[in-house]
Amino acid sequence: NCFDFHPEENTTVKNNGNMRTGVGLLFWVITGLDFVVCVLQVFNDPIHGHMELHPLLVKIIDTPQFQRLRNIKQLGGAYFVYPGASHNRFEHSIGVAHLAGQLGQALKTKQPGLNITNRDILCVQIAGLCHDLGHGPFSHLFDAMFIPRARPDMREWKHETASLAMFDHLVESNGLEVVMEQYGLIPSEDLTFIKEMIHTDNNNDQESPQWPYEGRTEDKSFLYEIVSNKENGIDVDKFDYFARDCYHLGVQINFDYRRFLKFARVCEVDGRKHICVRDKEEDNMTEMFHTRLCLHRRAYQHKVTKIIETMITDAFLKADSVENNESTITIYKAIDGKTESTEKKTFRLSKAIDDMEAYTKLTDAVFEQILNSTSEGLKDARHILRRIITRKLYRFLGETRLDDPTEVSTNVVVCLYCITLSVTIKMDYGMKREDPIDHLYFYSKHNTTRAFKRKRCQVSRIRPTCFSERLVRFVCKKTDLKADPKADPRAEFKKWCKAKGFPEYQVIFINKLLNI
């Protein structure tokens, strides 16, 4: 394959009879005896500025499966707490594709010996673009809170699983294999490579002596660390959502991903190549993981955010239990791919994940669909959502921290009279109880080919020694706690803590709520 680049402005190209005008780089892709003339489309982004994307990425963006991400909030219920958090998975995914291309191109320029091809970079960008295709309504609320309760048989289902299925559906329903070939990709190899970067099977152990992947050979192992890094969690996905979330939340960020792009190099460790960073960047990388923790504390796990997401989950569960109502997702099957039939097939919310055509139509809009419905069957679900809109939320009673983060499993819900106990709050630096810096490889300016890890004696003594904690929060679904005099939230809270053997507990706001 030959990629020939030429600067060009206001270029108009014809594609399947449609004219598209853009500003970018004109280039030719020569495949065999054919060549394609196309333009890198320019997207103006508040985080990364002007981003130039390959035409194949634009082809993917201009599909119903990807456009669906315009209607899925990046931070789920946090938008009800932070008015600026209105950004969606759509712009995040484009940002990840942009950064994936930047990191791939930076490594290619600095280290020609890695033999990174334009085809490799394009595949990495596609993986970054499509890594979140499988998110459901309100992002992590759907796969972490709703599906485990609505489909106990699918408790292990994650949005990454749906991303793979949705990517297959996107490619097949839009006939993109032929387009990929036109731009120099080899679908039989590259589709596998792209899907392996989006999500890898848990059985694939990167530390095993046997190379677990098929899309690329072991000499290009570092490519698997660009979009989703299983080694230490440092990847372009986090670079984008840290910067984007902080921008929209109004939270200051101290981590600078541009320095990582500048100082990243590939070094060989035990026969495999890994992305490493200069030793002087240790503080910057520590700041990245600290930023993650701060975002969880201040936004993702904010007590009101989690209360609202719990209420949305309860409403979805109420709606999901009703057969043949307005909460089902209606899809129309096409005849010969051209016309639509008059027959329709409906899916309950929890069943839409079994059909990607139905899942394509499942977005945050289901919230309004239930809220504005007149169905008697959706009365209970509608009531909960109206409580959110009118700010009559479940009441936060208190929380207790656990000395041992493994004492209580997440996703446990226990009802004590009027209290709902939700053990769902987990905060860490990204690698559970471990320091992620211990998994990061560095290099020095004196020897850019030798990778090493920081020894514990070399780490600053003012660095934290504990990297995770679990919180148990108590929430009351009733707004008037004095309505039932027999229910004493404080006593039940104490009883629960004592039964579980928790060393300490704290009651927050209960006295104020009960006027005692």
C-alpha cells in the first residue's frame, strides 16, 4: 500500500454520488491498480482543537450505530448534578481515535525500526473510535447497575462485549469491508486486530509465554497498549476522558497527556515490546492516577449522582417488568435492505442487548419515553423519574468506610425497613489495591532502549501507601423519614454495622432529617 499526501484546502470529493467538502490533507491510497482520492476531514474539538480524521473513520462516524452515541451521556446521572456535564460518548470516541493516531504516529516517527505502518495506525484509530459502541443508556449505569439486576443470567455482561457485537453489526450492515479494502486494509486480519484492541478475552494473558492474539504478531505487542492498556491502565481512552470530563465538570486537571505523547518510547522487556516513558515523568503519571481518584470522588461516585443513578435503575427495572408497553424498543426489519416492512418486533429494555438492531435504537431517550408516557403499566417507573425531575430524591443517610476493601462485595442491596443499603462504591487508583506506578516501565535519557521499573526505595516517601477503599452508603427511599415512627434508620444502621463487624461507623445527617 502507498499513501501519498498533499496539502489541499476546500477540496471536494465525490463518494457514491454524494459530494463532501472539507478542509484537510488530500492524499491518494493506491491498492493494486486502483487508487482512491480523499480528504482528511477536520473536526473542531474544545479539548484537542482541530482534529484531522481519515476518510474511513468518517465513514464509520456516518453510520446509525455510531451516531447513536450522540444520545448517550458520557457521565450518566452526573448531568443531574453538574450542569456542564452534558457531553456524550460521541465526541469522546472521536477524541480517542484522534489521540490513538497521534500516539501511533509519534512512535512511528521516533522509532522507524518498529515498522509501524499506516495500516497499523488506521486500525488503532478505528479501535479507539469504536471502543464504546456498546454503551447503553446513561453509560455505566446500564451495564453496571441495570443489567446485573434485570438479567441475573447476564451478570458478567459488560459494554465491551456489546461493543464487539455492535462493531460487527456496523461493518456488516453498512458494507464497510469493501470500503476498508479500498483504503488498504485487509479485513480478514485487521477486523480481528481491531476487535482484540477493543476488548480481549479474560483468558488471554499477556504475561503468558504464548502470544494470545491473532491480529498482529508479537513484535507489535505495544500496539495493544494504545487504546486499552491492560498492563498499567495508561492509554489514550483515559487521556481523553480525563481531559474532557474535567473540562465539562469545571474541575482542574494537573495531568498533561501531551508530555506522555512527547516522551513515550517502545522498549523490549522479557521478549515483548512495551510502551515506556521517561523516568522524569513519574510525577506526571502519578498525577494521572490521582486525577482518576479525584474524578471518582467528586463526580462519578458523588453521593447525589449515585442516588439519581439508583433511581433511574429502579425506574428502568419497573419498566422492564411490564410486557408490551411503551418502554419496549421497536425495530423495523428491512426487506432486501431497501424498504421497511409494516411488521415490527419489540424488545424489553433488558432484552435489547440480544439484538444489535434493537440496541442501536436504545439510548438515553428511553428516560423521556417513560417520563412522557401515559401507559398505566409504566405508572411506577414514571413516578420515580418524576421524582428526579422535581428533585424529590432518595435521602442520603450515612456511610461507613471499610478497613478491608474485600470485606463487602459490590452490587449488594439489602433493605432494612425504609432503608436501602447499597454497597456499590469502590474507589482506587485504577489497579485495585496496587500502585499502578509499580506496573509502569521507564527509560532514562542515558539509555533509551533499556526499560526498568521503579524500586520501592526510589519512590518518594510522601506518596500514598493505600490505593483503594470501599464505602457503604445508606439511602432512604422515603423523603419523609418521620412518616413511619417504627422505623429508626439510626438504629438499623448501627445494627447492620455491628452485625458485619465494622470497626467504625458514622451517621451523617440522620439527626437533622429526623429533627432529633
